[in-house]
Amino acid sequence: MSTLLALLDAFDDLPAAAALRRRSYDLLAPLDGLVVDVGCGAGRAVGELAGHTTAVGVDLDPEMVEVASTRWPGPTFLLGDATALPLEDGSAAGYRADKVLHNLDDPARALAEARRVLTAGGRAVLLGQDWDTIVIDSDDPELTRTIRHARADTVATPRAARQYRNLLLDNGFTDVTVEVHTSVHTGPMILPLLAGLAASLGERADGWLREQTERAENDRLLVAVPIFVAAGIRAG
């Protein structure tokens, strides 16, 4: 858990990650009621939102809920599933899910749940990467494609992000917008992500990961991760 938290904290501290969080808050505005952050992790977004409105975090991992509650003693953090939120019907004005839907076998159920807990006119914001669109410079582009696709196959719904618009529309949301913010990485901070990709092929990817590590050491690394950001308003 400590290793995962350190990694999450490092990514949350990146300027690009902070900018994306701020953009998601802008899309939730006006912040005039309860906002639920689903899959809240260590609670960074909930803590930031709590400075502007009432915020509650929900996560499936009890250890994350405990960590978030310790780090951010003001807001409420609850144990719960994205498809069965511990909230009353129509009790929220805002719903946020960051890097959550691709982990679900049926993202549409989560959007139906978002509609249930939101009041009429409430806003939903979805953020996440499409696992088939990560761009990595490499001396072996074919192996890179194989590695990327192998990693995507380990995710429940790897292409959920490109489906955000239709998921919102199909579940009773209007005024749906979609943006793509590309996060470009050229330093060693992204190496844990590349190691996770390489692990999907085991020893076949050892040489590829060594190449990426050498690129980082020689300032020749380039990884681009498009992040999809979609927003919609719950119809009455």
C-alpha cells in the first residue's frame, strides 16, 4: 500500500495532474451542493473540493478510505462501489469519477448510479485514459504496440474513455462535452507506468523496458497519455 500511495502522490503532484483536477472542478461548477468523488483513492480531489463545497469521497478499498480520512479530516469518506453508492436518490449536485470506469466490467451501471444520486440539473464529470491510445517512442514500435495492447487486455474496459460521451447520453445526461488533454512525459517519473505495461508480457519485454530506462537516463524518453474529460448535466 505504501508503494502505491507514493506513486499516486507523485502523479497527483505533477502540474498536468493538478491542472486536470482544476478543470474537472470547473466543469462541476456551480459548486452549490454535495459533490461525490467516486473512486476517490487517497482523497486529494475531495480535500480540494471541500474548500469550496460539501464533498464526500467513495472508494471500494477500505485501506484507501482509511488513508483519505486521516489525510483529510474534514470531508466524509465512505466505503462503497461505483455501481451501488451509499447515497440517497437525488442527494448530490455533482458527481466526479477519475480513472474509474475502465476498471468496471459494465461502466453503464456506474452511469445509471450517477444519474440516481444526482439531482435534476446535477453535473457529472468523467476523467480517464484510453489504454489503446498511449503513445511511446521506442526503437521497436511493433513490440510497443504489442505491449500496449497486452496491458489493455488486462483492464476490464480498456476503451471506456472513448465511450464517455455515449455513456452519458445513454444514461439521461444532456449538454455533453468531451475534451482530450494530453499529458507528455519525458522524465523518469513515468517509468513505473512503463514497467506496469511491460509486466503484461513478462520477460519478452525486459529489453524494451531497459531501452525506456536508458532513454530516461539520457533525456530521450517520450510518453504521451491522452486523458479524456467528459461532462454532462442530468436531465430532469
